[in-house]
Amino acid sequence: VGPRNELLETACRNARARDMVLVAAAGNNGPKAPFGYPAAYPGVTAVTATDEQDRLMQQANRGPYVYLSAPGVDMIAPVGGGSDIVTGTSFAAAIVSGAVANLIRSNPERSADWIEKALAETATDLGSAGRDGDFGYGLLNAKAADAAKD
């Protein structure tokens, strides 16, 4: 997560034009932080992190670019030869990336727009009704997204 970058923005725009699904972490710099890029570029699915009680991670960036939420607080992750407890929107973005990969695997003909729409429509709404700058459309429901009609 970082500031705007013209080259990265062009790369994201070109990848989406080729029907690629792009997923990025919203950022861990707090509610008043500037937008995090590449997550805030159009066509990028910006992911924030929630805890085990579906509360927003306190240090998560906020804003209208946040698209989806996923678990990302106190997660067990492989580190070196063992594991460790980790927290961050990057870990939530990895979970959403896995869900996207499963959607593509189950039907490679699905478009990036279809996948993004299915993720939004099947998410469990958290926070304010509808999309908001904290949770986006809500908590990822990978099983429901995979069952969505083509």
C-alpha cells in the first residue's frame, strides 16, 4: 500500500481491460489515512480486515474505495519453518484472492466484472446498510459467491 503511482495505475487499468481480477489490501494506516494504492484505483477490489467477531480492524484504512471485508486479525500464517500470529489487510486480501481463484477455477469463462459483482452481492453486510467506507459491501462469503448464478 502506498501513494498514487502513474505507472502502477496504468498497469492496473490495462490488466482490468484484459479482464483480470485485481485484489489489493486497503491499508493499515488508520481511519484518517489517505487512500491506499493500488487498492483505490478503479477496477481493483480493495479489501479490509475484520476480526473473529466481524469487527473492523482498528488500524484499517477507510474510504469509499473499500470494496470487501475478510478475516485479517490474529490469523495464523506460515513464517520461516513454523507459524506466527499476523494481522493486516494484506492477509484479508490473500483470503479474497483465494476466493477469486476458486471462482475462476470453477468457471474460467467468468469475467472480472461478474466475479466482482458476485463477491459484492453475496457478501454479508456489516456496518451501515449497503456499501460503506468501512466494510465495503461486507464480509466475504466465498461459498455463496461460488453458488451465484452465471
